[in-house]
Amino acid sequence: MPDGSTLLLIKGNLIQNLSPKGQKNWEVAITDIARAPGVRTLDGTIYFGAYNDHLQAILPDGRLKWRYNLDGDLFATPLLRDDGTVVAASVKGQVVAVQEGKKLWEFRAGEGVYSSPAQALDGTIYFGSQDGKMYALTPEGKLKWTFKAGSTLFSSPAIDEDGTVYIGSSDRSIYAINPDGSLKWKYATRLFVNASPIITEKGLIVVGSFDSDLYALNRDGTLAWKTDLKKAIAAPAIQTSNGEIVVGNYAGMLYGVSETGEILWQLELDSKIDTPVSLTDNGYAYVITSKGTLYQLVGLGSQSLGHWSSYRGVSLGWGRQLNTTEWENLQRIASNTPQQVPSTVTPSKPPVGSTKPTAPANPAPVASGKIKQPLKQLALRLVLFSMEAQPANRLDSLLRFQQAVAPGVKIGWDSQSQQFKLDVLGALRNLKK
């Protein structure tokens, strides 16, 4: 839930409802693996696809609402339109619009679709396909046009305020395409771009590549900066309300990067990260690794109100552009969000020589995790001892106390091992007695 009260986790062939402390409220078995994140309505209904060829709707209490059968596995996250229609795509190229379990229309792409559909303000639906084409459909599912890239399109589209669509391609390129289907610009990377772009509050198009670079492009297609994150990047980034860009790589490192390209912090997880971080309004963040470990981090902030600040757009957008009224409502919600849990994530200090972007920028100061005063060191040790003794039921109050005595130190909670992971002076370690 956006307010952080519950977490809906699609894990293998299970969908689980968890508390913020990782305690399971309920779980429902599905007949096959679900790969992509789901989407949810304001009433708590969740929609997701799975490798059993089904688009499924699950009620807030875990009961099945409806199921719709496609002709192949579902890899992409569905699009949730404002009328409640869900648009889903299969790896065999079938694209359907479903409402209350019934098909409204169907379209056939030339090959499979792994790209999550996105909808512009005029109702146009965009997605990429394995035939190397980006498709634009009318709201009724009719073809408007296609744009041919040089190779397959795993990436999901990001839609800018003026209607420009950004998408990555396996031909080692990032594309900007005009609303009429013509090429606006193309930027070359060193390896393929399967990750999905985001658009930051300052208007940068940010996307990672398998060449290990995180790219930030201006709206005219010029490079603002690129930062080497050392290993392939397949996961989409997300921007937080404090301006940080958070993204993981194939080495299992989660990074916080400033909007000028500086690595602010990094956190080593147990295996590769190829899915996006999820943020709640009260400052909880969740990320799952390829080993199936779910991590909870605290204090990253909520999702930014940038125009397309995650691979599914803005919070509550679920793959579509918001109109003016919806933007005003979202901003009003943001101004009345629950009090956020104090900042608790700075994990390891970036390696020497890795914090500078490779294009001109105004570097932001790198957050320091060092504690100099002996008194604060002693207080922190007492806090950590308390956290080990009662790690779950006193988490929030202990984190507030820790932040008061040692605001420069940040802590992450691993719900899989039921341990905190801390890095004060540069070495990530489990906290054990």
C-alpha cells in the first residue's frame, strides 16, 4: 500500500500480504511464477500477470476477484487506466484490454511483448516488442503507428510532458520518439539498454545499461552525465522525494545517486538486483534480489513528484500520464503524507574514484557515515544492542532514537534474516551478538 501499512509481495508462485515488519498476514498460491510487479487500485485490488498465461485480480483480503486467460506468459507489468481497464501483454504478442474480467479489445504485435504498456494523456498506448518495434495504439486498441528500432525492445516507455516517448533498445541505444512516431533523437550506449527510463524532477532522462553506466540525458538528447556502477544495470531506477536516484545492478549493489551523478551511498545485497525499488509514502523502501530475499530500507523518502519518476510513471499513475486535476490531487496527498521514518540508509562508502560522474556536473556532498564523538559511538552501540534484543516490535522508536544520537549513520532492515545491516566505516556486516 502507498501509505506503507501493508506490503503486497509476488514471490514465485505465491502472492503475500505482509506487515511493515515482514510478518505475513495472508498468502495465496497461484499456479505458476509471477515475474513482474503488479498494480493496485485505490480500493486495494491488485492486478498482475504470471507465467500461467493469466491476468489475475486479487481482492484486498486475498480472494480471487477474476482471472483472464491470454495466449502466453505475462512478463510485463499491466497498465491500469483511469476507468479501471487493465491492459496486459503476453510473450506471444497478444495485447488485451480487460475490464471486470471481460475482454474489451485485443491487438497482435509482430512478436512477444516484455515491455510494460504506458498510456499518454490522449489515451495512446505505447509498448515495445521483440520485433524491434515500438507500437502506438488508440484507446480502442487500433494501430496508430510503429517505430522501428535496431533490435529488440525489452524496455518500457517513459512519457514526457510534451508527449515525447523514451525507450531503450538492445541495439545499444536510447530513443526519443515524437507523438507522431517520428524520431526525435537517438543516443548510443556501449551495450544494450533493457532497463526502463525515468524522468526526474529536473527533466533528466535516466536509464541504466548493460555497459554498467547509469546515463542521464537532457531533453535534447545530449549527455548530462553518466556514472559507472561497475556491473550491468537491468533494473529501472526510481527517484525519491529527496532527489536521490536509487537503482541496483547485477552485482547486488544498491546505489543512491544524486541528480548531478554523484554516488551518495551504496548497499551490498545478497545477489543481483534486476527489479525496481518500491517506495511508500512514509519512507519505507523495499527491494527483492534474484535469490528471493526481500529487503526493507527506511528513510529513503517517498516517490518523487517528477513527471515519470519510476518505470510506471508517478505514484498512483500505474503506467499512465496524469491530467492536471490528478496532479493537483497527488500533490495534495503528498503534502499530507504520514510522518516519515527517520533516514536510515547509508550504507557503504563509495569506492575511491567511483563517485565522480564522467560529464560536467555540480557535485553534491557525499553523505558520511562516520561518527567522531566517543559519546555518540557509545550511544549508538547501546541502540544497536537494543535493536538486536527486540528487532521488530520496537523498530520505529529505536530508529528515531538512533537518528537523534547519530544522524550520520543509516541502518537497513533485512526481513529475510530478521537482522539489521549496518555500515558505519565502510564494511557492510550483519549485526550479531
